[in-house]
Amino acid sequence: MEVLVADNVKKNYGRHTALDEVSFNAKQGEVLGILGPNGAGKTTLIKCCLGLLDFDGQITVDGIDVKTAGAVARARMGYVPQRTTLHDKLSIIDEVKLIGRLKGVNDNHRFREILERLGFWERRKSPVGSLSQGMKQKLMLGLTLLTEPDILLLDEPLSSIDIEGQISLLHQLDEIKKEDKSILISSHIVGMGSVIDRVLVLNRGEVVAFGGVEEVLGKLHIRNKLYIKLHQGDAHDDDLVNVLRENNVYSVQSMEGWLIIECDSKDKAKLIASIFEHGIRPEDIVSEALSLERHYYELIKG
Amino acid sequence: MGYSAAWALTVHNFLEGLRARWVIVYTVVFFMLAINVPMLVLISARYLPPDYLEAYLAGLMALSFPFLPLLSLPLGATSIVDEKENGLLEYTLSQPISRLSYLIGKLAGLFLSTTLVVLGGYLIAAFLSYGAKIGQMTTILPMLGAATLLNTIMLLLGLLLSIVSDRKITAMMMGIFLWFLFTVLSDIGSLSILVSIAGAAPIVLVIAALNPVEAARLLGVYGIKNVGFTELGSIGLILRQLVGEGAPIFILSVQLIWVGVLLLLCINLFVRSEIF
């Protein structure tokens, strides 16, 4: 089910085109990564999704047009901006109450539940300004959950927090994903590869690639690799190549005693089983998963 | 949802307004201005006539009204642009509220906090220091009404500056310039010259209309019975000559037009313009 649909979104700042006919969708329960270098249009796209900017084209959230019913659409969304700005002079509990009431929630039990879940209940009377950037981000992420939104929009969530904060955030995202919510994450550094299901790659306002990580990398001829080292005299390379061809591999190369096989990740287990079925006992098998981080520059260049 | 969000923002901005350092400092200074220590000495020594309150109020308005904009103008001028600069505006508007609800919440909260300071200052001074009775409220009410109107106009003017500015310092400087324009430049410069030039008197109508501070003072003074020509001042006298008994209505209409036009401008610019 598609939670968010963007159709031919175009945004200009004067003569500068920030977004040029961007179309994509986000499905229920998936993490969609918006990747691209600085100035690619990631933040502009997120602000358009929230109905904060005027734009050409259409964006709907659960079928609600963000241009004509922005407030209603925003009730289905949770947003964590790049800058972790909250009301520093307010206490944590007062901040939660304020944002809750802006979201239409005025339930003290719910406020307590969220603060306990985040581990902030004991220090609820401390000023928000006393929190670190990572803690503020954690609080902001928690605030998005006050209303059980269908989709979360996170703008550059890793850019201003330390390693510990990043690990904590990834853990939180995993937990949220289990609740079948959609998550849309923008990032100029990748780092989120482990949680991303599909990816939208932007460069200079244009969509460079959109789809599953494997699909997008596959279009760039970047595929999963399986490295197999054979015992000397165990089998002839030719025999093995014949076995591999039966399993829809993309290519096989031989290098310094290793066979380098390009294949889909779903076929890896079947491929290995097939090798053993043919009586071949490799000395070593190494599987290399596709990595957004490793192929980032190839991605953004398209 | 729109109502509760606007109400939540009203309460938040009201409390934030009262907590603002500038408002606390201003409240102390304004209260000292309102109680007017030399007058207290004269009252306690019984040197003042029984009807001193009316004469005193006219003097108090001339003294305190030029300083009234110093509360709401900077507070309004920095309110939205400050949130624009630090990212809070973007975050707040990303919640399920409309821009109109945000603006209403902001305006209502600031209006309540500044009005509380202004009216509180005058009323506490009237009841505690001067021993004013409830029966004398009719004498004080025109001043309170004029002060509230002036405060509202200055707050809206400040908000307008805040909406059109990209930087807090720019909005603040424009606010201070407007205060200087209303209280100093228009008073001692063009007005005195215009009044002295034969045939130029009708222009005073325009000048009075364009200066909410002077207009508010006149509105308050017109509300006092047995007001002398010194309290009216040269502009007040010319206005009375030109408009006759309709002078207070003219001034009140002008003030309400200020409120209406500024409110429409604020809403139109904030709701329609590209903020981010």
C-alpha cells in the first residue's frame, strides 16, 4: 500500500530549479532513503511533502493532497528536521505537552508513556536546553510518535550526532519499522544502508535512480558477489562454471585461485547448495552484500 | 484541531511573553513611570486639588504613551523572525496546524501578555498609589482603551516587520527606527512646522492619522472631561477646530483602521508568502 505518492514535483527558487519533475512513492512499512549530495534537493523535497513549500505537481499522503489540506495531511506525518531545534527554556514535559497539543493530543497518560519509552520520564522537569543534540533528536523522534503517524520524515538524521547517537537512532528506527510505519530518510552521507529498503537518488533536483537497493545498483551493473576458493585438484574450473551457469549468474571471473561470481542475493543460497550437490567442496566461500556506501559515488552520478 | 492548536500556541506565547527578559525589565520601568514618584509626594503632602486625577492622567499619557511602543514593537518584531532563524518556525508549522492558526496563537499570546503588563501597570498605580475608587474607573477607562489600542497597533506593526524580515537584528532595528519616527521625528519636526504654516492645518489630519502614538494620546485626552488646551496640544487643538465634536471618532476610526490594515497585511503575507 502506498502511503505517500509524489507526482511530477517541480520546485523553483527564482531561476534555480531545486526539484525537476520528481516522482516516487513510499510504501507502508518500508524505509525509503533519499540520497544525494548537498544541494541535490533532498530537504526541499521533504518540505514539499510536508506542505511547507509551494510547488508544481502533486503530493498525497494517504490520498490527502498536501497542497489543499496540508494540516490534515501533516496529522498523518511525523517530522524530524535537520536542525534539532526545540523550545530550550521549556521543561521536557512542557515541550511534550505543547507539541502534543499542536498535534491534537491532550492526554497526560500518553505524554508519560512516550517519555517513559524514551527514558526521559525521570528528568522530565529538566529544561530541553540541557539535552545534547543526540538526546534532542531522540526526543523529537519520540514526539512524532505521539499520534501514531503513518509516515515519518527524517531530514539528515545522522548529520549532527555522534556515533553513539547514530547507533541509538538506527536502533529506534528498527523498532519503529516493526510497527509497520513508513520512514523516509534523507541523507547526503549514506550510513543508513542497513535499514533502507528502497532508495531515491537525487542529484541537482533530478531523480537519478529509484527502486530497491539491489535493483538500483543492478541498473548500474553493480551486483552481489560471491567469492569461491577451490581446493587444488578438487574440480576443474570448467565443471564449476557449468554448474554456475545453471543458476542464472551474471558473470564468473577467475582471479588468483578465486572465482568471483556476480548474482542476485536471493540466488546465493541456492547457488552454494548446487555447488555442493555437484560434489565440489570449496576451501572458502565469501559473500559480499551490496553496499550503498561503497557505491555511493557511482549512484549519484547515475 | 485548529482551535486547540491555536489555543495551545496562545497559552505558550502568553507565558513565553511574560517570561521574556525584556518584558520583565520593561514592566519594572513602566510601573515606576506609571506611579510617578514626584506626584506621590505631592499627593501625600496634600498639595494637589481634589480633581487632580484628570489632570494627572493627561500628563501621564503624554509621559508614558511614547514609551508604550517600546514593549510591543520589539517583542513583536523579534517573535516570528527569531523562530525563523533558529528553525522553530519550520518545526512548529510541520505540525498539523495551519499558518493562520499559528499566527492567531502568536498574536493572541503576545497581545495578552503585553496588554496585561500595560493595563496592570496603570491599574496597580491607580488603585494602590493614588487610591482611585471603582467610581473613578470611567475617568481611567479612556486612557486604558487608548493604551490597549496603541499596544495592539505596535504589536501588529512589530509582527509585520517580523514576517517580512529574514534576520532578527534587521527586524529589531526597523522597529526601533519606527519608534523613533513616531515619537521624535514626527513630533518635533514636521508637525510644529506644519501647524505654524497658514493653510497647512488640514495636513495635520493626515499626520495625526499616520502617527498612532500621537493619535492614541489624543484619544485618551479627548476622553477626559474638562481637558485644557495645554493637554490637547497644538495637534489636538487643530483637530478639534477641523473636525469639531467628531475629533475623538475620527481618531478612534483611524486607530481601528490601523489595526484592521495591519492585521490583514500580517495574515496575507504570512499565509501566502514563501517563508522557508
